[in-house]
Amino acid sequence: GGSATIASGITVARTYRLTTNLAINAATVTTIASNWESVDTNGGGSIGTAMSESSGIFSYPSTGIYLVNFVIQNQSPSQGATYAGGIIQTTPDNSTYTNAVQNYNSIYHSNGYGSSSLHFIHDVTNTTNDKIRFRASCEFASDVLGDTNDSITYVSFIRLGDT
């Protein structure tokens, strides 16, 4: 008989959420630059070393292939909107960001909600230079919804394997 090598499995898994509402202006793209926290209620768990976050820019704890799931919920208090949603942006040089994923929904009525779910598999080859950030946009002035007790707008990072 021989011996089998068992893979170590997922080494990083963690969810971050927006802790309070973020007001955004009409027809602009706004980075969600503050009020992120690691999920710490309702039995939320994590594996491995945390991401680090500064001014909405997330840095990875190790190289690898990461599945990134971003869910954003907008509420337009004044009127319905033809578009409301989110954008995932990445940079390979810790400087220039480009859109990796965009997803939008419509808000039907005033005080209505629009939710978008974005997914990206990020190949992180250099933890100093490969970064990611999350943005919001809506046709009209609106709120990106957040709460410190449960996840309304949130992002999960799961390291799938080596790069």
C-alpha cells in the first residue's frame, strides 16, 4: 500500500458586513470605504487569518485563489430607480483599479429595495499588490443598507486553493 496526501482544505473563510447605512449621491459610484466589520453575531464563523481592510480596500492574508461573494442592498427613499447595485474592483499594482464585476437591479417604488449579488474568483499572486474594493451606485440618492447585528450588505472571502 501507498500513502495518500490529504489536502488541507479551505484555509481562509470570513465574512465582513457594513455596520450602518451609507448614503450615496445620485448617479455616482461610491467606494464603501468605512464601517466594515467581521461578522461576530448569530453564530457567524471564520477560518484562518483575517483579511485586512483600510479605507474600504481589502488586503489578503496569503496568496491563493479566492472566491469573493458581495451582496449589496440599496434603498431609494425618494423614488424608484432604474438601476441600483454594486461593483467589485480589483488592482494588480495597489494603485489602478478596474471593474471586475458589475451587477444592478431596479427599485420599483419610493422606499423600495434593490439587491444585487456579485461573485468573483480572484487570483492573488502578490499580497502587497493584489487588492479588492467594493462600490455602490444608484440612479438617485439612496442608502446602502448596513447593520451591526445582521448582514444586509456584506462580502465573503473563501480561499479555494493555491494560485
